[in-house]
Amino acid sequence: MQPLVLDDLDKKILAYLQQEGRMTFVTLAAYLGVSEGTIRKRVKRLEENGVMKTMGVTDPLKMGLDTVAFIWFKVDRHHMDSVIAALNALEAVRYLVVTTGGHDLVAMVVLPNRTKLVALLNEEFANIEGIISTETSIVLQIHKQIYDWAPFSHCIEKDGVQG
Amino acid sequence: MSGFVLDQFDRDIIRLLQQDGRMPFLTIAHELGLAEGTVRRRVGKLMDEGLLKIVGIASPFKVGLQTVAIVGLKVDRGRLQPIAEELSSLTEVRYVALSTGNYDLVIEVVVASNDELLTFLVDRLREIPGINNTGTSVVLKVAKEDLAWDSDQMNTSL
């Protein structure tokens, strides 16, 4: 897909919505001096191009999902694609990345309790051909988790309106 | 932490908003058989309690942030909390967790380039005393990213 080039208006919209995802299009339009229809079209385009998604986010540790862990994998290169597909299919795996470094994959898993983590490691992973080894770090506390990483806040600060 | 206890309606509201953060309260109300005002009030309460945030989430790779890395850190035990706080204050760090295992802390770093990652690892981290060892995994590709977990379903599956 051709990457969408973001102009100033896109960046401003993103800057506002990553602070307050339910800001109405009427409000956004008033802040940015364009029509509501323009905002609607732009947001739709950002979403359709995978640039932005608006969603409710929670801390799993406060939602009764008591086990969050990072797992580093060493994988047999010949089985890389099938290992990724198998891990991808597991509901407990919420974030999976292919990496450089001492390991080939890193996953973040979210589970209701430690027993389920043991089952995941000993049963589910044991059945996936190509996993050579794993190292597991259980998260004790989430100290920081932010979602407003797109570096566009300066785009709206100069407008002098409060977000 | 507060003693706020989630009931089934709260969980259902969260589940729907995880799917679509802009779902109209009226739609949620119809879906769950509640009044619109009740949904609005509950969402407000969940947000006030810090249990729910509704945000537009950008894909780092599509907004000019080309380098994402997961870094594990071993630190002096006595400095664990202050180091977690110092790391949390850095804008390029989007996730900080205290953990067991090989690393005491796991962080995720999002920057514009490999050069910036190098600057972060060499300069920024060196300024923080008590970090003994780091293991950096640079993300080549995100194979899955799904923040919309359903706590009910996950309790029964697997």
C-alpha cells in the first residue's frame, strides 16, 4: 500500500484524538477552522490507511487479568513463518514482534492467572515446532503505558487552544 | 489503588469500546439494554477511576517513528523505583514495566531512527545511575498487536 503522507491538518487531528479519542468532530472542526465534513473525511482516511485507530484501553492488571508477561523466543529459522502463525493464533498473545538481537521474537502475553501461563509455556508452546527456547519475564507492575507517541503535539500548541 | 469493582455491564461497555472507541453511547445502550445516560455515566466513572482511556492510537511506523525497540534492563535493586520513574519521564519511552526473570525492567522505546535509538541507549541510559545491563531487541516487524482483550473470554479459554 502506498504510504499516506500526512499533512498539517492530519497531524493536528491526530494530536487531538490521541489525547481525547471521543472528541466530537464538531469540536475538532471548530478548533481547526475547517468543516465537520472535512474532519470526518480525514479521520476516515487515517483509519482506512492504518495510521490511527480509536479505542478504549485498559490496564489488564486492573481488569482481572492478573498475569502479563514478556516472552523472548529463539526460533529455528526454517520454521519462522509457522511459529509466527501459531503464536499469532493464540489469544493470550496480544503483541508479537520479530526482532534483531539475541532473540528472534518477543511476545507480550496477557492471562487471567499464573496457572494459565504455566499451561501456555508447557503445553501450547511445547506443541509448536521450531521454538528452540524461551525466556519469560512476568510483569509485576505497569509503571507507564502511553498511547500519545505520535510527535505532533507541537502542531496544536501553536494554535493556542486547549485540547 | 481504589476499591472500585467492575460489574458485568462495565466489562461489556469496555469490551465494546475496545472494538471501537467512538461507538455512540446510544449504540452501546441498545446493545446492552441500558439507558444512554447510564452508559454515559458508567464510562465517565470508568475513566475517572483510571480503568479506561479512550484514545486515538497511531501506528508508529506510519507517523515517522521508524524504530521501535524492546529493552530489558538489569538494575541495582535499591534503585528499582527511582530508575522506573526516570525512565517513565522520558518521552521516547512508551511502556515501562517492573518484572521478574532475567530483567528487572522491560521498556519499549519508540524513536524516529536507528541513530536516535543509539543516542537513547548510549547517552540517555548512561545518565541514569544503577543500570547494570541491557538487552535490546529492535523490532523488525510487528506480527500482531491487539490491545482489545476480552477479560471474560480469556478467563474461560485455553
